[in-house]
Amino acid sequence: MSVAAAGRLRGAGQRLTGNRQALLEILERADRPLTIHDIVQSRPDLAQSSVYRNLVVLEQSGIVRRVMTGGDFARYELDEDLTDHHHHLVCTSCGSVEDLALPKDVEETIGRAARRAASRRGFVEADHRLDVTGLCKNCR
Amino acid sequence: MSVAAAGRLRGAGQRLTGNRQALLEILERADRPLTIHDIVQSRPDLAQSSVYRNLVVLEQSGIVRRVMTGGDFARYELDEDLTDHHHHLVCTSCGSVEDLALPKDVEETIGRAARRAASRRGFVEADHRLDVTGLCKNCR
DNA sequence: ATGAGTGCAAAGGCTTTGCATTAGG
DNA sequence: CCTAATGCAAAGCCTTTGCACTCAT
């Protein structure tokens, strides 16, 4: 698993336990943000409460990001500076989610517009998140 | 309140009750998506359960849209074809949300990229939602 | 050794639902 | 009139928390 993630965890004064390693490995392998259900299903030996607690720790350590894609439960993915900036393709019917990268020039346009709009309203440290929605192959 | 909304409600075979009119008026006045808590607070005579139920009806009638901005509760706003296409400016610290319109050329760039990316993955009826995140005046 | 992490079960908090009553068309 | 809508309270569901036990350092 990622050396960077482990270092960041230590840097936050947190221990690198087996459960946390397992979480990081699962999230690294995924090509989409995972639900708690996904995670526990792929590793039934992990206690659900520990998964919740460790994801909070990983989030606070800047390793993991919690994303709400519109379904009724949270999804988790590695922080963007451990992967790459990307967005999500969300099916409005079944709720499935896939990672999605946009062309660099589009990203620049969005980022520029986001920062400008934010500062105009007195917001600082502006970032953005974009979900592309539609009907997936199975649902269309 | 909006004639279009009332018509759309009727068209969906739903009754235009006092509660539903009240909801539509509140949402029309708002310049941001509202939480259930916001709504019940501004109209304490509305029963919370009826608000939930009516928002489902309004959503299924294509009048209201449920948005998850990352906080722990849902927010509701009028559907875009009753208002205008817009996005949200979300404070990552306090969770406050404001409506945000972007320049038309930026929207076109985003929409084009979104549709292209979606169709490449086999998605149809592609749309998009964008949240600009940052720290608001009070939290910065 | 010793405080953090874990697992189980119980509690929380937003949202949904059952049921008797009220009201829209 | 007759069905849908309402309000209250109870139930659901994802998530968080309490507590005793175990493990990382």
C-alpha cells in the first residue's frame, strides 16, 4: 500500500494498524468511491464500527475523503493528492458511481471560474467537485 | 406561487393542498436550497412528516430537487426548469450553502465535456452538478 | 507496560411509515 | 362523497458511541 498514506498517518500521530492498512489497500484498488457496505463486504473480518471509526481517522489525517454522491449513504475514496484530481459519473437510477477524469483544459476552465466566483462571495481556499449524472448502461 | 409548478403537480395527478402551496412559496423565496429544518422553522405549523412526504411528491412530480451538499441532511430547491441552471457555493466548515450562477461560456464548456464523457461510458441523458467549496466569510 | 484500537451491542439522528382523522376535488 | 393528505407517534436505517478486551509501540 501507499507509502505516502502510511507516512501521513504517522505524521498525524496515528498508528498504522492492520485494519487501517486493509482499508487503504481496498481504497487503492477501487476505481470508484466505496460505501461502507462495499468495504465490509469485501473484507467481512472488519468490524463495521471500526471501519467507520478508521475512516474518520483517515479523513482527519488527510488521506481519505468522504463523498456524498446523492445516494443515502456516504462513499469514501483516497484523497486527490494521493491519486489524481477527478470527478464522478453517477447513475440517477441505480446510484452506481464511477471515477471520471476530464480533459485538462476543461479542468482549468472550471477551476478558474470556481475560484473567481468564490472570491467574489468572500470565500477562500476555493475548490470544486463535479458530478456528471445520467442513466448508466444497465438502467437506460 | 408559480403557476407552472401548480400545473405540473396537477399533471402528475396530485392535489394542490395548502401544505404544498406553502412549501412551494418557501422554496420560491429562498436563494439557496433549504433543509427540512429550515422549512419547519419558517413555518412551524407544518408537520415535519408531511413536509417530508410532500417533498417526495414534489420531487416525483418534477417540481423540486433534492440536493446533498455534503452535510448530514438533505436540502431541497425548485427544479431548474422552474428557476435557472445554477450551482452551489458550499462552506466546508459550517456547511452553509448559497446559489451560484456561472458564466454561460463556462457552463457550455462543462456541459459539453460532461455529455462527451458520459456517452463514452455508455451513460445517456447526461447532466451535471457542480459544488464550489471553500471557507465562507464567517469561517475563514 | 500502557494508551490506542477493536468488536459487540446499544444509542443517536435524520427520514420514513402506520393509522386514525381531516380535507381536497 | 371518496380518496388522498395530514399529524402524531412509532419504526427504520445509516452512523456514532460506551465499554471491556486486545494490540501496537
